[in-house]
Amino acid sequence: MSIGGFNNRPPIAQGLAGNIASQGAGIISTRPTAKYMSGARCILKVNGRIAAFAFGVSWNITTAVTEIRTIDNFLPSELAPSLLSVEGTISGLHIPGDGPGVRLWQPDILNFLTQQYIVIEVRDIATNELLFYTGKAMITSRQEDIKVDALSNVSLAFKAIGYRDERDPTAPDKNEAVAPNTALGKAQGLLGKLLKRF
């Protein structure tokens, strides 16, 4: 079994050489003016500290939508956002003496009711561009897989309240395209007509 491109099976020298070559190629080919992001140049911080054991991170941002329905209409009149949920996973290796349990990322039996939120930050080290940030996250589950012929695998699932990425959360700009038949589009159209009168 392999995790994150690393293979612990014999011949170990060949496996390590292949792993180093693949990671080195990923870094060299994507720095410093890459058009697309690569995991080889990605840095993950939790509570301001680099997660040294992490080999992968993923997140899922979901917008729950409620259909606004009207009489004598087979299609929804509008789609109204109702909830924004943020969740993801962090995967890596188990380092004895240094891991999510030692760093108090997940509540235990004693601090269950007083557990603090953790800060998760993913950044491109070549351009220092922010890819994902949340200041209110909590580890909801931890799964570990240890086998005799493989490196140990740790998988953490988290949920968060809010997030930031390359763009700071702001209201849509007047120059951005907004569908005219939506509530926002109608409001902008009405506001534009009113402003033209003055």
C-alpha cells in the first residue's frame, strides 16, 4: 500500500528514488510562474504551524439551495441560498509523539466541552497565494490505518464555519455579470434606473 506517492516496500532504494524524483519534478516544473497549482509546492498550516506529517488536503464548499415555487409554474421561480457548509479532509502519516492527538486538534474526553477552534491555512509557497483559509474549524473524525508492509495512514475530517480563498468575501461588483431575472439582478436594475434620474 502506498500513500501520497511514498512506497515502503522493497526494493526501498528504488522506491525512495522514484518518490524523490516525482516530488522534485513536481516542484521544478511548477515554479515560479506556473499556471496551475501543484501539490508539490503547497504548504499546509494548522494553528500557524506547518503540518509536517500531512501529505494531502481537500475541502468541499457546498451551498444549500431552496427552490421558490409558485402556483401554475412547473419550474422554480427562483433559487434561494439557505446554508453554506465547509468540510474537508487532511491525510498524512502517523509520527509517534507528534500528531493530531498531541497537538490537541480534536476534542478528547477531558476537553470535549471546551475545545477551541483550529485555524487551517493552505498556501502556494511559490507565489504566497492563499488557496484556502478558515479560522473556525474542528476535527470531526480521525481514521488511522496501519499495516505491516506499509506506511501508516492518518485521515482527519473537519468541518468549518466560513472560509476565505484567493478572493476576499465581498458583495458583487456592479461590473460583474448578474442574471437580470434574479432578485439581485432586478434590484440592481431598479437601482440603476433610479440613479439615472439623478
